[in-house]
Amino acid sequence: MSISEIADNKWEAQAAKPPISNFGGIMQILLLAVFTGIFLWILKGSAEGIFGSKRDGLAESYGKMTNEATEKK
């Protein structure tokens, strides 16, 4: 094995390790966790809106709509 192959193998082994020992690596992990949390929050809200029993949309409120101006005689 040549010296360049040994150096290449050392670089690959070092690059495969996650960067959790420095500030930048920790911030990357925290940022990924925040984005994952936001995505799951949006997904949860979408599922509640589609499958939930509480609905406050215009389609559900259509039957409750009245014209108060015509009721006063």
C-alpha cells in the first residue's frame, strides 16, 4: 500500500465521523432538529385538519350563515 493510499484511507475514516465535537457541528444538529420539529408540527396540523372532528372552515359554516339585515322587519 502506498503512502497516498494510506493518507486517503485516513481522510475517508476521518470524514465519515459526525462533527459533534465542535460548535459548528452541534449547531448543525440543532438546526436539523428544529427543521424536523417544524415539519412534524405542520404535518400534525395537516392531519388534524383533514381527519379531525373539529372543523372551522367556510364549508362547515355555510349552514350557519344568515342575512341579519332581512330579518329586521
